Amino acid sequence: MRVERTAHRLLGACLVLLALCHAEADAAGAPNIVYILADDLGWKDVGFHGGKAQTPNLDHLAQSGVRLEKFYTLPNSTPTRAALLTGRYPMRYGLQTLSILAWSSYGLPVDERLLPQALKEAGYRTAAFGKWQLGHARRDYWPTQRGFDYFYGCLNGDVDHFKKIDRLGRHDWQRNERSLRDQGYDVTIIAKDAADYISGHDASEPLFLYVSLPAPSAPLQAPRAILERYRNVAPEERRVYYAMITALDDAVGTIVSALEKKGLWENTVLVFHSDNGGAVRHKYATGDGDVPKSVSDNGPFLGGAGELHEGGVRVAAFAVAPGRIEPGVVTERIHVTDLYPTLIRLAGGKLEQTKPIDGLDVWPVIAEGAPSPRKEMLIDVEEFRGAISVGNWKLIVYGPLPVRYELYNVQDDPSEEDNHAEREPQKLQELLSRLNEFAWEMSPSLYLADLARAHKYDTPMFWGENPNRP
């Protein structure tokens, strides 16, 4: 009897030990995920695309990993961030129009499941740094209410990089919902705080860092020490802009160095891209605010931030994962919504949810160079404009009179110089029909609804439910 009990105890101890070892192996196998967003960075502003600003850290990472040369976002800040964190087109929940501004009262709807929530369910520690711009008017819009264990940064966009003042003159800087008066250039202190967080992280838990660096976006401001590196650059606008890009690069270097020092780098997947194309001068106002600069460089692509042309939505991007990704270049299409299912599956999380996901798992595309599963890509659809890409063709529709169509073969004509709209009526109708299908699924724009409330308008056709919908 005593021998039998001893055997049972030994068996039980072995089972517990095996379970603990299995749990540790699972934790070690789940990669740390670091997602870094730049703000209004031009496609050709980086060294690995031939840019003139100094970006040694970004260049090294891009060479160490996979450059994603057909990576698409939305044309504005808020929609891109929403698409990334939900895996769903922003038009499904009203965030398709422009961006949340300092005076806005709406935010990313709280019934949307976000990436940090999915990763927390998979056992991840989650932290967000930098610019949020997904809702500030209500506490339940804030990052620490949306799945992040920790947040350091600003809730708004267009915040003064030194004073941390938003466009209404309010101080906007916090850590975990507590207002702070931290001194220093925002990009630099964001990177330092992220590095400190990494240093104190319990390495037995997989880590998800979402770092949204507010550079090189307006207002044009840069640290004096970095400006000195560009003292021979003119005009002043360009000098400051280059310095902001280098500050961004320094920040990325700080974060990667902290991961290396902590021993986390070898089990990390890092994704980097801009939230949209670089800001350029527009004939009409289409951006998030006062962006007077025309110094950003979107390379061969037409347009910039706020536009549906390639310069507004095709951005500099790469992914790095030591031991998981070989250096190379991917020229298959990837949409920002695709990173949601890709990262959740890579983390061992669950993709089952109540609302359908628009993104596709593109890990085989990134890691193995497999063909993209994407046959079509909704670039954007709003009440007054929209764009869709199917195969090699891209259609842009402008709704306000006069109605205008632009049809490009972006495979052969990435600069969008040759409009086929009149020569390819059948192809135009094919893409227009698909774009209209998406348009009928579109939720009313929260931006326009907020504007209507502010000015006491009440026009259901534009910012309410369309009574003529089938």
C-alpha cells in the first residue's frame, strides 16, 4: 500500500512538472510582438528607399528583415489605427472619415474587439506608448480601458511635441490615466519610457508593445541637438522635417537596444510602418489639420496623406523576426487589417469573434514569400469618395459633383499617370459594382455625425441612416 501511494505521488509530481515545463515552453514559444507606427512618414523619407534623412536604425532593421513594398494603410491617422487594432475596415463602425480631433466627442466603438484584448486572452502583457487618437472624450475610449495594461503618451493627435498641448490649448500627457508634466521631446521620452518598461518586464510572459511615435507629423518641431546635424539643409522647414525623422529613427534604436539588453530580441517579431503617406500640399483641405509642409517625399507615388492615391496609402514598411524571417523583399499586397489575424494566430490566440474580420493571415507571405491571399482590397469608402483595388486594377471614385472616376493599372503604372476610366468601361463597372457593395455595408460616419451635432444639423442622408437603403 505504501509503495502504491509513493508511486502515485511520484506520478502526480511528474505530471505537475510536465505541465509546468509545457507552460514554460509555450511562453517561450510565443513571440514578443513590437508594433511601431510612424506618423505621416513619406515612402521615400527613409534611407532604405533612398531618402535624404539619416535613418541608420530603420535601414539596418529593414535589411535584417523583410521589406514590405506593397503595404497599404488608410489615408488618415485614426482610420489606420482603428483598422490595425480591429482587423476590420473602419467604414464598418463609422471611422472612415478623416481623424478624431481635439474637439471630437466620438471614439472607436467600445463593442469592437481590439488586438490587445485578443493577445491578453493568449497570455500576453500589453502596453501602449505614444499617440492614441482613437477617442479621448470618454474614459471608456482610453487605451487602458481597451485591453492595454499600461499606457504612456497623449490621447490626441497634433499635440505640441515639447509642451504636450493639444489644439484646444489643453495639456495632454498621461501615464495610466494620470496626467503628467514630463519634460522633453515627445518621441524621445516615449522611447525612453518604452525602454524602461521593457527593462522591468517579467520575461516569463510574452510581451505586446504598441508604439505610436508622433513624428514626423505636424507641428514641425525637433530637438536642437538633432537639428544641428542638418545645419546645412535649407529651407528651415526641410531641416526640421529631416531632424524629426532622425528623432524617430533614434527612438526605434532605443527600443530595439532595450529588447536586446533584456534578452528578448531573439524571440521578437517587430513590425514597422507609417500610418499613411507623407503630408503634401493639397488643392483642397483633406487632411487632419494644418499641415503646411510639402517637404515629405512619397517617391514615385501620386498624392500624400489624406488622399486615395498611392502616395496617401502605400507606405514604407518592414517586418523583422530573428530566426523566423530571412532577409528579403515582399512585393505581394498586404493591408493593415491583415496584421490583426496574422499576429493573433502567431501568438496562439483565438480568432473566433462576433464580428467578421476583413484582414487575412499573411504570415506565409511575410515569412516564406508565399503569394498573397488577397484578391481585392478596399482602400477606403466614405460618403463622398471611395477606392478599391482588385487584381492589378484600382478604381478611385469622387462623389461630389462633378462625379469623377480614375482607373489605374497599378502593377504597370504605380505612379497613377494613365487613367483608363474611359478606355476600360467594363473594368470600371466591375470595380464600381464591388465598391458599391461595400458602400451599402458602410456605417454612418461618426466624424460627420459629430460635425452635425456641433452645428445643429440634421440631415439623415449624410450622417444618419439612409431611408432608401434596401
